Amino acid sequence: MWSTTEVVVTGQYKGPALWKVTKGDGVVWIIGVLSVTTANPQFDQKRIDTILTGAQTVYLPPEAKGRVGAMFQYLSSRRLKPGQTLRDVTAPEDYARFLALSSKYGIEPARYANDTAIWAALRFRAAVSSISGYTDSDVINAILKLAKRHKVKVEHIATYKISPLLKRISRATDAEGRHCFATTLDGIEFDARTMNRLTADWATGNLAGLKAVYAGNTAPQCMEDDDLAKDFRDRSGSDTVAMIERALGNTKRSVMILPVSVLIKGDLLDRLRAKGYLVQLPVSLRQ
């Protein structure tokens, strides 16, 4: 018999890792997920099924949202000035890496010749991810399928307009564009080296393995120090804490899905502890 307060680990797959936040009779189970995995990763869905039993709501991570048609029109209009090509606005060594990766994945470089460096980087990474079979939705969809079976309501922690981000990217300087192009290529190469391992570690609840892989990724992310990016991270963290507070106060049991990288880092959990909530770590992180 499965306990309603402890999730027993059995079988080959011991993940995903679960965090438990409690206050009085209120419980929020947090499922740590990867932002991207290999396709259709196998994991212990019985564990998720157990914590969904009796849950009132599944909370998805904050999302940036906008009208699809408007976004497509906006993105497709981002082109270089007449006479310029992608080669002209990127560092020679990075353009050489881009050509090598294009050849590796069977992608025609000419498709990006008239894109700005940032848009080329975004589109190129999406194409590589598709060819490689990476997915950002298979795990979430599997969890939501279980939630539907239990008739659990689903909502996002928060929704933000995407237009400020698009406008900021469109105003990026040449130097910012070169930096984003380079760091995106770094990310593609990192994914190629680690995606299978990351997915396997996640599926087996091996948080020590995940931490080791993350520690090896020291390259900065595209525009991560920009004020808008910092504001998004701050708002996302504050809105997540506020939603956990609301859930603990209003319901007996809720389930929340958050990036496992955020949970491993621990800042969010420290904020919850500071408010007097009991945070129970996965077994692999308990000292």
C-alpha cells in the first residue's frame, strides 16, 4: 500500500526527485524536471500517480506568453541590413563552429544567412534539438495525463507577456548578438555531450549526477545578466513562493512542477524555510 505522506522508491526508475513542503495539514509536492530531455524518457510514474491522489491543483512553471501569429510575424521580420550576412556579424571562430555543427546535423547554413546573430542562434538551436530528438514537453505531458486521470485542476504559477523580451532582443547590440551566438553554440555542444546522461540521471533520481553535470557547464547564458532577464528570474521566484504559500493555506494537497536546476540550487527552498515552512529534500540530497 502506498503511503500518502511518503513516496516509496521501487523498480528500475527512481525518479523524478520529489521535494515536499508542508505547513500544518497543507502539503505541496514539488516535481523537479529538466527543461529538455531526450524523447519520451521513462520514469517511475507510480510515484507521480501517488502524489496526485487527492491533490487539488497541479501548478506549472511560470510562462511567457503572446499571440502566436504576432510572435511569428515579429520574429520573421528580424533580418540583417541589406548587404550583410551572418558571417559578417559573428566572430570567425564561432562562424566556423556553426558551419561544423551545420554539417554534423545536416542543416543548410544558408537558411540563416540573413538572420541577425541572435535569431540565427535561436532558430539553429531549435533545429538541432528537433533533429536530435530533444523535447521540452514529453515529461510535462506525461504528468498532465496522470493529472487528468485524477481530475486534478491545472494552472500556471504565473503568466508574463513575451513582448518585452522580444523587443529587448530586437534592440540587442552587435556585441550582445555575437555573445549570444557563441553561447548558444556552447549550449548545443554541451547538450550533445550530456543530454543522454542528464536524462538518465533525472529518470533514476540521481541528483548528485545532475549536480556534477551542471557544475561542468560554466559558460554564461545569452543575456543572462540583462536587467529584463534578472527581473524575470526575480518575479518568477517571488510568484512561485507566493503560489506555494497560497496552496498551503487553501488546500490539503497540491503538486507543483519546477526546474530541477532551481531546486538543486536551493535559493527558492531557503526562502520557504525562512517563512517557517518545512522543506523535505529527496533522499539523495539529505545529509
